[in-house]
Amino acid sequence: MIDKQSYKQPFNHPINTSLNSPLPPPPSTPSPIGLIPQGKLGLGSAYISGLPLCLAPHIIIMDADLSHHPKFIPSMISRMSSTAADVVTGTRYRSGGGVYGWGFYRKLTSRTANFLADAMLRPGISDLTGSFRLYRREVLERVFPRVVSKGYVFQMEIAVRCIDEGYKVEEVPITFVDRIYGESKLGAGEIVAYLKGLVGLWLTT
């Protein structure tokens, strides 16, 4: 049982923004909540800073604003168990999946990004830009040293590197609900970075 009081006493952890080094071992003293103070260093660096704090042999990455609903986690765990997959990724673009709260431009951007990725990389999965995923820890330990991206192309590169290493990737349909508060950070800069990252992956895989 976890002491409820510990939830009121989150720990701080030094920032690790290096994407080209193995994951360090998890901390010896577990804590249910971790606060990692950092500025806007990119999505990739945020993941890299948080993942070493995960103690379990399986790691779920999801949006903390609940755009990724926790109700899909049991299905992802079940799929990994039943198929012996190394990675299970949530997909908005299979039967049973979907998106709510997006306007036409955002839907068009996402569909176009996935179409380009599928045409150039042939990954064999339908939602390469999604970030609701369940990983075996050893997979991330093996793949992270090869990752160079830090922005939103980070999720795509992780999936492509996993497939390139021969890991088995399965999909589970999910429903993505856009955030109620705040605004999306997807702008021209992120789109350009995505296209550069896509070409880079095409050249190196």
C-alpha cells in the first residue's frame, strides 16, 4: 500500500536531456509522483527525463491532460500479453478508434502526416504520430541511444526505430479527445520539424 501522505510530497529530479545515452537505472527509493523542473526543451527531452524514474519493466507514455483516457490501458496490456508484443500503440485510425474536438485543419494535418509517414517509411502501423503507447522497458533502453529527435517527431522516430530493430508492434483502437483547457502547440515550426525528421528517418532506416 502507498502512503497517501506521500502524494503530497513530490520529489524533484535533475534534468537529463541527452537522447543519445542509455537510460540510467531507476531510483532506489520509489515515489508515486515526480516533478521534473524544466523549461520548454521539447517533448523528447521531457520523456527522457521522466523515463529513468519508472520502476516497472513496462512503461506507458500518455498525455497527462487525459486526451489519452486511462480506460484504454487494460486493452493495451491485454494486447501485449496475448501477442507477446514489445510495443503496443494506441491508434485513432483503425476501426473503433477516433478523434473528438478537432477542427478540419487539425484533422487534415494529422491525416497528411500519417499518410506521408506511411508512404515513405512503410512502418506497418496506422498511427505513427500517436503517443499513447505501452513499451517493454528493455525496448526503450535499446532504442533510445539511436534517437535524435526532440520535438513531436520524437514519437514517430521511437516507433520507427523499434520496428527497424525488429521489435513487434501491435495496435489498439483508442479515442483521442482534444483538451478542454489550453491550446495545441502545433504550429508551422513543428510542421517543418516533422517534415525534416521524416526525411531524416527515410534516409537512415
